[in-house]
Amino acid sequence: MVVSIWRRLAEIVHIRRERSRARCQLAAMSDRELQDCGMTRSEIAYELRKPIR
């Protein structure tokens, strides 16, 4: 039981770190790179405002 709780917590931390890195990468992209991905600055701004869960 205790081991499964720690595993779940580790998984949550891992997911939060991945999302945080992805958000930083999106924020650092140029308009051209975002266009290549099919995204706009407003979509990135929306994503960056979302809480990290």
C-alpha cells in the first residue's frame, strides 16, 4: 500500500515536470516554429495559463 502511494506520487511529479518542460519549449518557439506545429501565440498563452496538474 505505502509503495503504491509513493509510486503514484513519483508518477505525478514526473508528469508535472514533463508538462512544465513542454510549456517552456512552447514559450521559447518562434512564430515560424509555432506555425509549423499548427499553433498560434494565443493558443500558447492559453496553455501557459493552465495550472500544472
